[in-house]
Amino acid sequence: MASVLIEKPACGDCLPFVDGGYGLQYSPLLEYREGKGMILFCQLDLHSRTESDPAAEMLLRNIISYVDSWKPSPRRTLRYQGDPAGRTYLEAAGVALSDHGEVLLTSDPFAPQAEYIGDYFDPFPHGSPFAGISPADVRKRDPRKVPLLPNGACGGLLAVAGNTVHMQLAPWHFDYGGGKMNQKRTFRNFARMTARLLGNLDVEMRGLGGRLYMDDPEEWDDPYRFFRW
């Protein structure tokens, strides 16, 4: 159980261990890495319980053990090849870009087109380049034809070959101007997906001056606004 869930950040190296809340866009347990440091955020109700809870005690021990043994991994820079809008987005998201980066990211490689809205897949294991990416992070709210990779992950949206990452849909493909809330939610989904993918590849990312979200919140962003909680 968790009393208050954190909305999964759209930028920065944040790895959610548990998804929950509206649209699975929240997490009660996530890890944030920057430089050589790590913060583990836990919103799960592990204490102040009326009775002893073995599951809560085991989870707390696991968290302490994980943090105690955690070691930073080498950070790498990203070389981007694709739509100029992608470079603008990545720079705004605090991604470390370099013309000689160790990881190459390309957008829209040639592939057969098919209509895509979303896909279901089992959680990726720890250590996978797609770990922490959930079906909610690759769901969009409008049907359109997308060049899907035949052997790609997440319904054909993503693939990794050596140091090259292929990404068929990206946050900069969705313009949510003019009050297009369906596009804005899709933008946020793919922003989370992009940040998680780069984090798994050890690409250096920094929060936006302490901020971990790409846009300022508005009243319509709150999915629970009509519940009057």
C-alpha cells in the first residue's frame, strides 16, 4: 500500500520499480541517479502499521541492502542523428550530447508501416536496455501508421544494436499546443520512455535545475480533479 505516489519523471535518470495510479504514470518506489549519486524514493507504507507485516519488513530490508551495495556506473554521452526537433528536445531535457558520443540515437529508420496505439508486454528484467519501460509508457491516444521494427521491442517501437538505439516514436513527434490534452498525455508517456531508455544505456542526464518534468502542471493535468479528494 502507498498513501501518496510520485508521478514518474519525464526527464532525468529515474528507474521506477513499481507502477501504479492513473494510467500507471505514478510510482511509489523509484530510483534517481545523477553523476555518482543515487536517491531512492519510497512512498510505500512500510512503517506505522497496526500489526507486524512480514512483507513490509522484508521489503524494507531489501531496500536497505540495495542502497548499501549500490555502485555508480560509468556515464556516457549521446550522439544524436535525426530530426532537428529531437536535438532541441534532448538538449532541453538535460541529456549530455556530443558529436563523438559513445551511444548513437537515431529516429525513424526505414521499416514497414502499421497502425499503432499501444502494446502489452511482460516487465523487462533488470539489466535490460528496456528495464523500467511499461506498456503505459509507449501508449498513445490517436491511431496512426508508424514504421515498426519487425524484431523490435515494445511493439516494434524500440531496438538496440550495439551502441545504436532505434526509436520509431519520440516525444517531439507529439504537439500538444492549443489544449490538446490527449497529445499532452502521449507526449509525457514517450518522454518517460525516452528518459528511461537513455538511463538504461548510462547516458548522462541532469534534472532541469532541480526539476524532473518537461512542462508546468495545469489543472487539467490532474486525473483525480473530479474526485474531490
